[in-house]
Amino acid sequence: MLLITWFAMVARWRSAFAQDRSFYRFLWTLLGLMATQGRGTVTGALACFGWLNRWSADYKVFSKSDWEPERLFRGVIEEGAFYLKDAKRIVISLDDTGIPKTSRKIRQVSILRDPMGPKYNPNLIHGMRCLHAILHIPPQSEGLGVTGVSVGFELAPPPKKPKKRPRTRNGKITGPVRKPTA
């Protein structure tokens, strides 16, 4: 019963994928991620079903398939709109999330403050910065308690620090000029 309800919920995600096979591979990998314990990796999800011999196409769903991750949240927003029809206001929270990464070769990785570190001594980690949007459903609707539902997750790397000196080409300034501060 729970599996049928889950499939009915994620069936709305089909419109985000260009091909049916990419959508089905994504669903099976997602189901495997929910069924495994420990680190949630694609390899662990495939091992859950014993599909380690055919791993290449499942990895390509996340790296090379033509699909739009933003459209995955459209069904969640439509479902949340039902609970907000009589609400006087809509409350959305934004969270600045850092996903730890060990490799510095990933393009979006930068040095971030570790939120788990002590406040008096900030630890720095390599990670990817993301913005997470949460829609809050009012407690009076449908007898629910206070509920937060994810409606957006976007990669948001910090901006590059500007150069101290202007770039010159043949004696001409080509970049922005920053005045030194005293």
C-alpha cells in the first residue's frame, strides 16, 4: 500500500524527463536509495536490487540524461497549494545548506564554514553551497500539525572574490579598479 502511494506521488515527475527509460531508471534508483542503509550512493541503490553489472546507464541518468530537476518540485507545489487555499499568508523559509565534498576538483566546491563546528572557533570545510526552499503548511488545515515541505533546492556557489589589482593589457586597464582602504 505504501509503495503504491509512493508511485502515485512520483508519477507527476514524468513530465520532467525527456524519455520514459530515464524516468524509470531514476525511480528505481530513488527506490533503492530509500531501501538502503548507511551512505546513500547510487552504487548502494543498485546493490539493493543486485544490479551492479549494469551500473553505467543508471549513472548516466544523473549526469547525461536530458531532464529538468526544477520540474520535480512542481508536483509538490501543486499538492501544497491544496492546503494553502484558505490560508491568509504563505510562509516560505530559505536555508543556506552546505553539502560537504572531499574533492576540490568539482567546479562548484568552495571553502565553507562548518555548521557543526563550535561557534567560538569556526572550522572550514570543502563543500557545495545550496539554497533550500521550504513551504510551511498552516496547522489548521486538514488537522495537520506544522508541516514543512521542500519546494526547491538550487546550487548557489558563492561569488568569486574580485581581484585586488586591475588587469592591464598593453598599458590599458581592462578590469575594475578597486581603491585601497586605509
